[in-house]
Amino acid sequence: MKKRVLVVEDEEKLRRVVELQLVSAGFEVDKAATAEEGVKVVDRADLVLTDLRLPNMDGLGLLALIRRQNAQVPVVVMTAYGSIETAVECMKAGATDFLLKPFSLDHLMQVVHKALEVRALRDENRQLKEELGRRYEYDNIIGRSEPMQEIFATIERVAPTRATVLLAGESGVGKDLIARAIHFHSPRRDRPLVKINCTAIPENLMESELFGYEKGAFTGAVTSKPGKFEQADTGTVFLDEIGDVPGPIQVKLLRILQEREFERLGSNVTRHTDVRIIAATNQDLRAALEQGTFREDLYYRLNVVPLNIPPLRERKQDIPFLANHFIRKLAADSGSAVESITDAAMERLMAYHWPGNVRELENVIERSLVLCRGTQLDAGDVRLESAPRPRSQNGQHFLPEGLTLDQYEQELIREALRRADGNKSHAARLLGLTRNALRYRLTQMGLEA
Ligand SMILES: Nc1ncnc2c1ncn2[C@@H]1O[C@H](COP(=O)(O)OP(=O)(O)OP(=O)(O)O)[C@@H](O)[C@H]1O
Ligand SMILES: [Mg+2]
């Protein structure tokens, strides 16, 4: 079935050109010269392409009207070059994308197809979730919780496309793992996956690392060298810690995303690259947007398919599955005989707040395997990290999040023992306890024979 695009544009010539282009690309087109006309037929549109400056109506007003009639329809706004701020305002208010006038017909079609693709992704997500419903593992990514199920469905859905994905989540939640899964389920799986850690590259080297350089571009550039984006051509670029990219590089990334073009340092030859971009961040990029350290236009270009991965403490039902997965995966390598885990040990894992997320759980299991002598991991074998989380700023919790007083006490005792290298008198002193008082507590914790 043909898709129907509504074009709202008061300038007749442009309206006509856009219409012809869309019709020749196989779309049905409704056209309108004013917002009032457009709104009448918006309910049957699969996509709305609209000018921002229309007689009697501004872009935001129009957007609100469209949403009232057809809440789900993707809306692409067309705007004059000077009014990029308005476009960004509209993106915030829920527009799908924007086109800066004058635009080429190629670019128009790219944006139209992308907007429809994103829409289709959202629609199909629910269906896929149901199909994947009984699946608790996706390519070695373990997750039974509702948000992880949703993430599997999204991976499955976006992997075959070229859509840009923005992964957000605390350190250790599995962003790298998910980025790889997306690449290896994509048609680009046999092409390079090039990871760029934006924090690890010093700012002054970043441009040449990313985009390459020509011989003589700077002192020491004795040969020419391609950058990461050239290496990744026809493959995937994984931009890790995207929030740390300095402003001037942000502009160049934006150009890669929009135009797929760049120049090597010291060259004025424009090069093209065909890369799929996956970006990751463990900071709240919206805060960076507010502070003005991250460009809004780049943010919206990256955030085509957002994937937010919740911290482990917010999906504790995943813990047993992850723990068993890591036992299976790590026991063989570490020469451990452990095959399973006791209920008591699992309870301890469930009660802990996991500030380091899945990475920390993996480390804890690995360490515990080394210490455990039997075939079952027991509560006493489990060695948790004890660094307490910083107090929350609003002072609502004064215990580390997710911990009871007893659990917190136990963490402090373990930390004291660690600092005292297992010497109980020394540990007792660190805690301001007598040796007997400490022994009593250790017995309660099941740590003292
Ligand atoms: N759902 C999961 N199932 C199995 N293993 C996982 C899962 N999530 C994370 N891991 C494992 O935890 C470790 C940390 O994951 P990963 O490196 O992907 O985290 P990250 O979000 O990229 O962290 P950072 O922000 O520090 O880079 C890896 O060894 C990974 O294999
Ligand atoms: Mg990572």
C-alpha cells in the first residue's frame, strides 16, 4: 500500500516540486497551502512535511494541531537556513526531523525515508516484543526484566537498518555488548566495527584520529594516514563516551551524519564515507545540552533510536540469570568446580545495590569462584565490593541506595577485614569494636566458623 505524505507549504513553487518528487518516488500526496487546510486531512497522513512559517500560524502551534488530530504521525519541518533555532524548538516539541531550505531532492528523500523507517520501527516493536517474549538471552546478553526484553526487541528491529542508535546508561550496564550485538546482526557484520573512545583521545589528536591527515599537515606527519571514519567505511563506527567530544569535533560529526562528508586534516579534498553510527554515553546528555557543552542539532541527529539501559539495581530480577550465566562462563576458565549457587548466596546478590552494575556482578562472581572450594557457591564465598555509594544530593537517603542498615554494616565489616588483610584484631580496631564484638557479628554473617 502506498504511503501518504501531507505537504503543507504556502510557497506554490516549492510545494509543486516536492509533490512531483514524492509522487515519482511512489507516494500519495495531499497538499495544503495553509495550516487550516492541512489539518483537515492530517488524520490520513503517514508523514507530514510542513513549512514552519505559514500564514496565521507558527510552527509550534501547527505541530500541536497536528498532534491533536494524529498523535503518532512523524512530522518533518522545513525551515529557512536562518531559523535553525525554531527547528530545534520543534524537535523538542516532538517533530521527527527537519530540513533546512534550500534542500536537495536527494536529501528530502533521505529524510522522508528515515522518518518513515523510525515510525515503522516503533510500530513493529510491540509485535516483536511478543515474539521474543520467551527469550531471556540474546547473543550472550542476558535479561529477563521488562526493560531488557524491550531492548532485545529494539536491537532485533534496528540492527538491519542504518539508523543511528544512542545508547545511554551507567558504567557497566552493557553498552559495549549491545553495540556489538547491533553491528553483528546488521548487514554490515562482515565489515569493520571501529570503536572510538572519545575520552581516551586527547583533544588535539582527535581530529586526525577520526578523520585522518595528509602528509605535511603538521610537524611529524611524514606520511598520509586515513582516520577511523575511513577505516570504518561500509561498516559501523561505535562512538563511546560521546558526551566528551569537544565542540569543534561535534561540528564535524554532525556533517558526517548529515552529509556523510569530511576532509582529512591538511586536505581540501572532500571525502565520502558510508558508516552506521552507534553512540554511547554514561552521562545525562540532556544536562550537557542545557549547559551548552553539547550541540542540540548533533544530539537530535544521534538520538534517532534511543536505547536507555537501566542500572542493575532497577532490574534485580535479572540478577539470578546473570549470576548463573557468569558461573557457567567463568568456572571453566578459572579451573573452578562450582556449578551452582545456593539460595543464601543468591539472596546476598539480590540485596546488594550494584553501583558498578553488571560489570561488578561479573567481577564478584569471578572472585568468588576463585575462593570457593566446593561445587556450590555459598553466601560466605560471595565477595562484594564495598565502596558505599555517595549520599544522594537531596539528602533523601542517608544510607547508600538500596541498602538496609544491616547490609551496610556488613559491607563496612568486610571492608575493614580487607583493609586489615584479614587480621581480626586490626579490623575490630578500624571499626571501633572489641575483638569479641566483631567475632559475634561475623558469626551472625556466617563468616566465622
Ligand atoms: N545483560 C548482560 N548479559 C551478560 N553480560 C553482560 C550484560 N551486561 C553487561 N555484561 C557484561 O558486563 C561487562 C560490562 O559491560 P559493558 O562493557 O558492555 O558495559 P558498558 O555499559 O559499556 O560500560 P562503560 O560505560 O564502563 O563502558 C562486560 O563484560 C559485559 O560482557
Ligand atoms: Mg563501554
